[in-house]
Amino acid sequence: MAECRARILVGDDDEGLRELLVRYLSDNGYEASGVADGLSMKRHLAARPVDLILLDVMLPGEDGLSLARGLGDCGPPIIMLSARGEEVDRIVGLEVGAADYLPKPFSHR
């Protein structure tokens, strides 16, 4: 019987953080992969759907808020990650469709 693991996509331009999150998620039973920008995220989603996206607000090119808005209600749940932790940033993230908003730095646990 094939193992069914939830697929998580980490979209963050900080290579160290992206690799840390992918490794942590993989070590804890998830099928995790990472992308560094919006175009790579769109390509990944077109080729392989995911169950959850961890998405940095300040991606190069198309930002995370625009990407989240573009996925709309039909996309997978999104948890926004951002160095911008002000209340208004969190509200905007939630208004564009994110399920939650975590300010950086955050505990990996």
C-alpha cells in the first residue's frame, strides 16, 4: 500500500529558511518542496498540486499577496510568512485568502 503524505510547498526567497523548512517538514512526514519566486511557484503548482502552501509575502517578482489573491478560493490553503509583522499586514494577508499569517522570525515547531 502506498504511503499518502501531505504535500507542502514552501515559497520563500531566503534560501536558508526555505531549505530549513523543507528539511524540517520532510523529516516530520510531509512531502515538502521549495521555490524561490512566484513564477517557480506557478510552474510547480501546474505540474504537481499541493495540500498547503507556506508563502513569503515579499517574494521577488510577483509578491506573495498577489499570488495568494490569484489562487483564490479554489487553491490550497495558504499560510503567509513575513518579516512584516504589523497588524495591518496580517489583516491584508488574511483578506487576500490566507488561512493564517506568521511573522518572521518564528519557531519551526
